[in-house]
Amino acid sequence: IMRLLAPQARVRGSIRFAGEELLSATEERMRKLRGRAMTMIFQEPMTALNPLMRVGDQVAEAILAHESVSGRDAWTRAVAALDEVAIPNPSSRARDYPHQLSGGQRQRVMIAMAIVNRPQLLIADEPTTALDVTVQAQILDLLARLREKFSLSMLFISHDLGVVSQVADRIAVMYRGQIVESGAARQVFTAPAHQYTQGLLNAIPTLHSNREQALAMVEARQYSDLPLKEVEQGHWARV
């Protein structure tokens, strides 16, 4: 969607954003869309943030890349964005470098950069994987609040089905780069139609699991030859 793949990557099909075909869009057009209409939160903020820049400057840079405003105005908006994502003492912390912040605070900075230009689409790529459970819950609550406040569409990428169950309205299950099942979260979790989805759900340990019995295994196989079929309204699977 963001067109950030390596030059040798091969992409087929169609990606439409607000009615616009992205695969045929020029790089100049994509630069205008990235960071403004569509933004992304990466998995590891320590590698995504510039270690040589103050975090406030990095948020302000996202504004200056798309708007003709003064540096002072961009800085003021950057501090406001840090406050929006619940970073304490945002005016002071804006002058810190990434290594001076905790993992959770760095991820909040990434979120501030993502929402400061009020995008239509926010892509969150495993945004809580590197965080402990308590901070993970706080970040998920923050994303839910921002999604509601700014009417964001959010594409949440995760391997954690527990997290997915908390944030998703609709789910697309992927295997070897292809969607094998998609539908409303309720449909996929309560009546999984594809055997890969079934295997993933059966592999989750529960309080009632038999500790002497091995968890379910997911058999590796190729499903690309199977067409997507509608198993119930709005619920599709390769079966």
C-alpha cells in the first residue's frame, strides 16, 4: 500500500485508496500521500526513529514535509501531538533523543508522527510486539481512542490473535503471502472456515488445556490453487 518494497519486488493486482490506483501512481504522488493521507507505525521504534534527532524535531519534520508552515508552528503542533498520545511533560520530552525514552514512550512518539497530519489510513505493523504486556495494553487503548477521535481507518498487522481479537472489526488471515480467509472478527473467531485459521485457533493454550497433550500443529501446504468462496455473507475462505 505504501509502496515501500525493494525495487526488485514484484507486485500484481490492484490497490485502490480513496478510489485512486496506487500501483500505477508516480513516486512523486506517493510521496504526497505517504505521511499525510496514509501513515505507518513500525514494529521497533528504536530502529524507526532517527537517533541523532530530538523526537520533537522528528514529529515536526512530518508536518514540514507536507505543509508550508514555520518551524515554530511545526514545533508547537509536534508538542501538541506528543500530548495527544499521553507523553508526560511533552514540552520537555520533545527535546529528548530516542534513547532517553522508554520503549512505550518511543512507540507513542511514532504514533504522534503518524497522526499529526490527520491521515485517513493508519497502518500499524506489529506495533506492540516489542512491548511488555502492560504497556501493550496502554498502546492498544491509545490506538482505539485515536481511531475513534479522528475517524481513522486502521490496518493492524499482527501475529497475536489475542491482540487481533481486541482491535479488529474485520480480519484477513494470510498464509504464504495470500489471504486464505477473511470476514468479520466474530465470524472468523467463532466459525473459522479455513483449516489454517482453525489450526491457529486450536494452537492457543487455554486454562482448560491438557498439559500432557501437545498443542495442535498447523500443517504446511499450498492453498493458492483454491479459489476464495463466500461461506456465509461477508465471510470468505479458500475451501
